[in-house]
Amino acid sequence: MSAGAWRWLAAVLLVANVGLLVLFVIGTSEVEPEQASIPPLDPELPRLELVNELTVESSGGSGEACYSIGPLSSLLAQERAEDRLRPFALALRSRQTRADSDRGWWVYLTAGNRAEAVGLTRRLAEAGVEDFYVVTSGDQENTVSVGLYEEIENARARQARIRALGFRAQLEVRREIVPQFWVDYRIVVGERTPWRFIVRGSPGSRHREIPCWDD
């Protein structure tokens, strides 16, 4: 093969190698990964709230506004609410009310006097019944209690068992008078207070605007 042919072949091989190198570099170049999209937060998840974001819902204007939080479950809850509100309030007022509260279901036997009540307890014991006692004072004096239950199904089952033994068991809602605690406070309209923390810590309580009271 002549020298010219060798030079021509060498040039063709050089061009081919350069082309292959270019294709290799392009094919193996790092591709920037696509940034993964962040899914939106679940709206049901709790959101962090700062104290200075917990504003009193007011209709606006100027002057003073008064609000009440309650009913709170205990005197301790009332005192804690006062401690939280004191740095923000112009005035605080604590008060207490009483209310009927359903405390479950009561199964019982009636008796005309103490002797009859004691006789019922002897018969209950002979029949294998446990967990009973005689009420010794109050409106239900001489009543024989045979069970207190939170669930009506359990109370009905107990009543049916006692009746099956020959006793006239009765069933009724057990009600008690319970204290309720409240905190009223006065603020400058638009002032921020941590009332939501108080309400969240006391299930069943509410925050509402009330007429301002005279000092």
C-alpha cells in the first residue's frame, strides 16, 4: 500500500475515533435530576401556632371588649387560665356556677324503711349478688344500690340479672350537681390573648364575647 493510502486511512481512523469520543461524552454526561415535587400538607394535621398569632376575634373598632371562657372543669384549671390571661387583660373576674350533670346509670331497689332495706340486702347476699349497699342519707335514704354504670347496656344487663332473681330492680339516670368554673376578662379591642390554649386544654369549654361589667 502506498504512503498516500496509509495517510488517508490514518485520517479516516482519527476522525472516527474523535466522533466516537464525542458521542461517548454526550451519552455519559450527568443529567441533572428532576427535583421531586413536595406534596401538600394534610389539612387535617395540627398546625403550630405562636402565642402572638392567637388573636381575639373582635368586630373591630376601638375601646374595650370583654370575653368569657368556660365552663372549666376545676378550680385549678380556672387558676391556670387566669395566669395565662393576666399579662394581657385590663381586668379579670373569676366566678363559679352549679349545674346538673349526668354521671351514668343507677340500678337500685326501693325500700320503705331501714329494716326493709336490710332485709333486701340479706336476700341479695343469699342469692349470690355482690356489690350492693344501703343509702343511709339524702333523698334516696334506705334505697339499696346494686350498681352504677357509665354505659346503659351494662346497666340494663345488671337490672335484668337482679330481676331474674326475683327483685324489682329499677333503672334511672344518675345525676349530680357539679361546680363549673369561669374566667371573664376585659382587654383593649384588638389585643392578642392565648385563649385558644385555654379552650383546647379544657374540653367542653367555649370562648365568647360578653357585655363588660362594672368594676
